[in-house]
Amino acid sequence: MPEVTISPTASEPQPENAPPRRSFADALRSLGRNRIGAILLLAATVAAIIWANAGAGGYESFWETQLSIGVADLRLDFTLHSVVNDALMAMFFFTVGLEVRREFAIGELTSWSRALVPVIAALAGLAVPALLFVLIASGTGHEHAWGVVISTDTAFLVGALALVGPKVPGRLRVFLLALAVVDDIGALSIIAFVYTEDFTPLPLALAAVGLAGVYLTRYLRGGRGPVYATLAVFVWLCFLASGVHPTLAGVAIALLVPVYRPNRRDVEHALELARTFRQSPNSEYARQAANSLRESISINERLQSAWDPYIAYFVLPVFALANAGVHLSPEILADAAGSAVTWGIVVGLVVGKFVGVFGSTSVLRRLRVGEFGMGLTSARMAGGAALCGIGFTISLFIVDLAIDDDAAQNEARVGVLAASLIAFLLATAIFRISDAVSPVQRVGETLARPVDSTRDHVFGSDDAEYTIVEYGDFQCPFCLKASGSIQEVHEVLGDRLRYVWRHAPLSQVHPNAQAAAEASEAAALQGRFFEMERSLFADQDHLLPGDILRRAAELGLDVDRFESDLTSAQVAARVRDDVLDAEAMDITSTPTLFVNGRRHRGPFDARSLIRALQETQPAATPESSSDPSSRPVEPRVEDVS
């Protein structure tokens, strides 16, 4: 068959430099998992509402279909609805537990000073909505359903932030995720202690034995997957028999799954096996290399990456399909509009979450308590607080637990859906209005976070006349050239120059940049940051784990402490802070230099940097102007060549 070339017709002129048309699959992938998950959740919700209102009882009769599982006299009877809410949602709560475990072990909640703001905001966001609901629903007989308004839907929260949030939401996203973790802990605790009935202690004691087995499984040399799966089913059945909601079995199991940052020696061993396979490819070496690579990552993180797509693309949409089927008619909507339960949920989620989260963070900001990273402005915090009013998944889940009356359940679901929609629209309005009222002139033209010698890596005096701040990458060859230029500038200006290094590892381009940045921070904990910086720049082609440990030994560091610090949450958080600052200033390449607080756009040879330093020099005081050492320096060729 001859090759066919399709050319544009005369009626469809194509610009010479027109970008290629993307396929539907490419466009879908570009949305990202968070947006796709939120879209699927929304689509399932709309489908459930249409289905529930399309026929006479078809929706309810389908989800009440009876299922029976068992052998002989040992049988379990379920409905499709209970399979979704008791079994599939246990998988969802399992991933919630994994996230909680990770955040407290190696994430944002490892340091109390960092965790203080999201923890207090989450607690206020739990208490204020519950109080408002009880006040509004008082006298209806459904006051005990206050648990409906306490939780934020993390999936919708993250998806909505990606859709309507600020251009660079990195810091706000980290804050909201940390808040959501604490929020989930509160919601799960309330489900366990408030909405558990007919408690039977013996099955729960057996569950404790199974959980002990889950904990000990980490010490098995192999075959852990089947053991985990078997024990998980056993623990779930014990929770089901005990009267405690079986979904909490997922959380209990997840909290016992080990989580840790990759050990450098394990990574090095995996690389050696991969090199062996490359030299002599066979199935045995392939299996060993694959197992070693997998084992270098904690079980917690492996399970999260494996399960997240199933949760986002299947479990949560199916849950919405089974639980969001609200009956809508003029009469039902009129009843909901006059229902204290509906209004209690709407006010609790929309107003209560906003007041609790934004009010508490505003008080903490005024009192200068806790850490507010760059980018967490009041306007962004207000938009994030509004998004916290999207209380979809766990809210609908608790409706089924807390309310028995069918009519009241329908009114409650109307309230949850209405509140989630209002919260989304309110957040969108806040973000758009704040962008219009306070437009950003040009992102990143000035240094957003001032130099702090107690935090930053500073070479030079705090009262130096000139300052260069570099956002750099230890694997970047241009950063190596910039470091040479800055050294030449220092030889000319001497003590009049202060140099500051901040991290901006371009991990997608330089795979070892993140590890090198963390190595420099581990060295900094022993007071040897700049020595490690020079060592890393001296040989950029050798930044593997073994090379980094060798450098630590050559610098005379305590290697055992250094290796331990490499896997610590403190080191990872320190690098992540700089990365989030760089993202907020739209830094996409390295090196990016700030000269006396202004972004330097142009050559970074010594002559150009000295000229830029003098052109952006702050106005001199009368005292300093009389000091000969403070006068401008005219760079000479022999000084900087």
C-alpha cells in the first residue's frame, strides 16, 4: 500500500509553527490524576442523581440486591450497597491510613513547629461546623448527625484546587493536604467512637491478634504480600463481627505498615544488581534487580502508588454512584429548603469550615505562632478554607450511619451536595477576586523570602553591602560555572559580598540532583554545608549514593550520623521548602540568581555580576558614603578574568 500524506486544505490554513494536535489520550493524561479523579467523582454523582430520579425504585432495588458468600453454614449476607460501603470503602480508608502514617513519619507532620498551623486549623474546622450543625438542627431529633459536617473530601479538595486554585498552589496544596490528614483522623475517630453500635469485644480481641500479625509480617524475608492480604481479610471480618464499622479495619492495618525514606545502601545495592543484569541479562538477575529496587522503597509508599489509581478511578466513583442518588422533585426540594437538617449541613460545611480554618489561621498569623511559608497569603488561605467545605465522601458515608429515616437521609444528602457546590463556587470567587484586586506584576522578579542567616546557607556577613542569592542544582553544569563566577566576584569584593545558596533541583532533568541536595543538608547538620557543596560541584558525574557516602568520609563527617540524617524527614523538608519557594517565584531553570534582591536576567560572568550588584545597590547612608570601602568598585579585566 502506498504511503498516504494528508495535507491541510486551502479552507483550513495551518500556521507554519502551529503546535501539533494532541490526541485525546494525551489531553486526558495532561489533566493529571487529581483532576481526572475529581471529574469521575462528579460524573458518578450526576449519574446517581439521574438514575435515582429516572425510574420507580430502580436505583434502590439495584443497590439492595442480595449477595451471599460462604460455605455450608458459614455464610455472609450482603447487599450491593453494603459491599460498597463496608468492603470497597475499607480500601479507601486503608489508603487514608497510609497517608496519615506517612505524614507523621516522614511528611509535613513530623515537626511540631511545621504541623502546628494545619493541626490547629483542622481541629477548628472539626469543632466549629459540628457546633453550628447542633445549634441549627436542635429539636429535630437528628442532632447526633453532627458528624456529617466535620470532614473535608480530600479527593475533591485536591482536584478543585488544581482546577480553580492559584497558578502556583504548591505551598497551599501542602498545607491543605496536611490539614486533610488531621481532618481524616478526626472523622475516623468519630466514626469509631460515636457511630459504632452493638459492640462485641471478643471479635475485636481477635482483630488485635491479626493486627499484631500485620506488624510482624515486616520481618518476613519474602512472600509478605499474601500474608498481608490474608491477615487483612481476617481483621476485616473481625471488625465486622465486633460491631465496629469494618472500614476502620483498613485504617488500623495501614497504620502498622512500615514507612521510611529509601536507605542509601539499599539503593546502591539495587544499582549494583541492575548493572549486573545489564552486563549479563538473564531472568534470575532481572528478578533480583527488580526485587531489590522494589524493596528499597517502603511498603507504605509502594501500596499508595499501587492503590491510588484504583481508589481514584473506581472505588470513589462507585461509592458516589451508590450513595449520591438523591431524589429531587419540587416537593422534595421544598421540604429540604425548610429542613433544619439540610440547613445545618449547608451552614456547617460552608460557613463552619471557612470560619474554623480561616479564622484560626488568621489568629495564629496575628499572634505570629507557627510557620507560614511563602505563598500562604491571607487571600489564598481564605480560598483554601472555602474549599474545605467540600465534604462529599465521608459526609455521605456518615449520613448512612447517623440517620435512619429515609426522608431525613434524602434531605441530608441534598444538604451535602448543595454545600459542596456552594463551597466550590465560593472558593472560585475568592481566588478570582484576589487575583483581580492584587494582580501579580511579574512573578519572581524580586526575592520573595528575605535572607535569614539562622535558616539559609550564608557565606559572608549579614551586614555585607552586596548580596547574591542562588537557586541552584548540584548536577547542573551551568551552576558549576556560576559558582566559579561568584568566587571571582568574592575575590574582588571581599567581605562586602554575601552569598546565599538555596535548592532548586531539576529532578526531571538531573536524576541525582535531589539526592545531592539532601546530602548537602545532611552535611549542614554537622556544620559542613559549603565543604559538601564544593565537593559535589567538583565531580558532578559521580553523585550516586556510594559516591556521596565516600565524600562524607573524605570530609571527616560522622558517616553513621550522616547516613541516618540522609533519610530523615528534617532534611527532606528543608529541601522541599526551598523547592516550594522556587516554584512560587516561577523558577524553572538553574542557576537563577537574585542580585541585591532582584532577579538577574543576563550573563552571570563575574564582570556582569559586579556591574549588576553596583546598579542595584541600596541607597547608601551618610555614614557609609564617607567610608571608602563602601564606594563602587569598577571591575577590571585582570580582577575577573
